[in-house]
Amino acid sequence: MDKIESLILRITERCNLKCTYCYAADQPKPDMTSEAAIKAVNLCCKPGETLHIQFTGGEPLLNFHVIEDIYHFGKETNRNLILAIQTNGTLLTPEICSKLSSYHCAVGVSLDGIGNENRFRVFPDKTPTYEKITEGIHNLAEQNLRCNITTVISSANAENLHRILDVALYLGNIAGIGLDLCRPIGRAALNDCSPSPKALEKGLHSLISQYKELRHAKISIHLREWDRLTNRHCYPSDECIYCYAQTEKSMAVDGNGDCWPCSSMIGNSLCFLGNIKNGLPKKKRCQLNLAPPSICMKCPSFSLCKGGCPAMRIGIEQKPNSLTCQMHHIFNKEWEENL
């Protein structure tokens, strides 16, 4: 394999929430041990080298000691480990936030909106999570930590996407917002959570309109999709690459030590790369073709969207997802009109 630059450690499958649209299967797997996590890091990064590590789950804070052990391993062995965590935010206690600050760990929090817009993100007893999530974000602020928000676009929030900007302004320590479309796998396959095309169009236009106003007012909250378009315009490339998963520079490892191109592909047998007990996987890509479909390459938006997230195409026979394409078309058009 090429030199791994980005390592994703899915350190637990457990979660203290039971979100209606969760893509994870309800099949228990072992937590990742510190020994396994350290082995993965050791395989990907030699002393003196740099490695980006993202901790995911499940809810990674349920296995927080692994994060602590990886941080100390990096310090003790002269490895420059750049840490990040994606969390649901409900377990961000003052104590945890203090440690994350001392580890210089970047934080991403999942939040879909206010009140009913966040209704698919619930505790197992269906109790709403909004207040607990925002409490966790406030705890981050107490440690002078900013975070990013990941918003899943669903039927619950699609028409009012602009309100996530209101939430970000209210909280005060939000650096940026990223959008993920609800995927019809896992629990989401059993529940009709996807937005309608009409609602998605309305919501995206309202979001982008308000975002442009904030930019005009010099209010610095990044919108990941907008930044991606800007970067691809400033640094054009002929490569058909949307993300690290389509290269040999990233790897995701689960609690069993199994390796995959990215965490969203964990569990798909066609994406299996190997197991860390045998060392790094040999130079190969997963059996599933992660290149964009030929129809994407003929699209006028392709130079900017690059075919979108390959994980989104898994389960739909590698065909473009109509909602994903709709989102890219709207962003591309709005961005080009802003030039």
C-alpha cells in the first residue's frame, strides 16, 4: 500500500443513542483494544512521521481510554499524531473536554437542527438529544475549543436547513458545518427518512442564501460543500478523486482489526482489505470499483463534484444517487453564480 496519511479507528460499535436513520447495523462487535489501536498506528506511522487519526464509532467516547492511550503513545514514541473525533456530543462532559483540549484533538459533533428538526437523533427511550448535545458544545467552548457540526439531511430538517446556521451562530464556537444526505442503509433502510427532492431544493437554496449573507457580513462559519467547490476551482485537477477512500492513502480499522478504505464501507465484503494482524494490506484496492460512473464524467458538474462520495453509491449498484446529484447541482450553480 502507499503511505497511509489518514487512519480511521472505529473504536466501538456501541452507542448511547438510537438514531432512526443510523447506517450502522444492530450487530454487536467487540470494542477496539488499546493494543490493537496502537498496532494500527505503528503499522501506518514510524517515529518522526505524521499521521492524521480520526476516532469514530458507534460513539467513540464510550471507549475513551483508547483515545488517551493513542495520544500518550504518540508522545512517548515521537510520532506526530493529529487527532480528531466524531461524536454525537451527548457525552462531552467538562472533564472529557478538558482532556480533548490538552490532546489538541479536533472535534466534530453531529447535530441536525433545533427541536423537531433533530427528531431522528434520539436516546433509546426516544428522549430528544438537542439540549444534551448543545450542553456538550458549550462544555467545549469552556475549554476554548471550536468544533464542526455534521448535519444529516433528512425529511425532518430538509426544508429548514438554514436554521443550522442559526444554531451555529447561537452556540458561538462552531467553526464549520458539513452536510450528509440520509443513506438508505442500516436502520434508515427500515424507516423512510430521506427528504423529498422538493424539500431538499427549498432547504439548500435557503441555506446557501443565508450563508452568502453571513459571508458578506464577514461572519466566519465554513460550509464544507462550499469550501470544497472553492478549493477545486482554485486547484483544478484531472484526477477523478472525491476522497481518500479512492486512493491507497487512507485506511479504516474496526474492532476486529479488519481494514477498509473508509469507515462508511466497513462491513461490505467487497471493500475488505485485510486484517492488521497480518500487517498492512498489500498494495490493492477493494474489489468494488470506487471510481465515478461514466455517466458522472459526462455531467457538467463533474469537474467540481468528482462524482460525489463513493460510499453513497454502495447499495445502489454504483449508480449516481439522484438526491446527491441534486445537491451537487444546486451547490455548483449557486457557487458559479457567486463568482
